[in-house]
Amino acid sequence: MLLVHAHPDDETTGSGLVMTKYAAEGARVTLVTCTLGEEGEIRVPELAQLAADQADQLGGYRIGELEKACAAFGVTDHRFLGGLAGSATPA
């Protein structure tokens, strides 16, 4: 099974249960994430310092979140596609 998401957290808010089900049944589940989510909106005030106009560490933080989510869902094959089209931020 191949799932493609725009950025980290889509797996949790969208297809986490589907991935968990099929991984538990022994299917090979591959998740492709198109960006690091480095330019995403920060809604948690405690993480505001990670924004691109500050420490510019949001992408790295979201990679950690994604790794934890994949482990919880049983997904062992995850890949990043690249960066945002038209973004000044390198992938």
C-alpha cells in the first residue's frame, strides 16, 4: 500500500487508522511525505520559536513527530519526496 501526503501530520489526521490496520495484517505500507512541513502554521504557542522566521527548526521537529507516528502505526517504510514547489526553503 502506498500513501502520499503533503506534509507531516497528515498521516495522523487522515490515514493513520488505515495504515495501522494494513500494517497489522502484514501488508507492506509505504508512506511518502512531500515536504518536511517546515513552513507550516504553528498553533502551539510553546513551539513558536521553531518558525521559519525565528530558529527555522519546524521541519526537524515535525520529522520527529512523524517518526513517532509511523512507529505507532507500524509503518517501517517512510520516504520524503522533496520540498515545497516555489519555496525558497531547500528540501
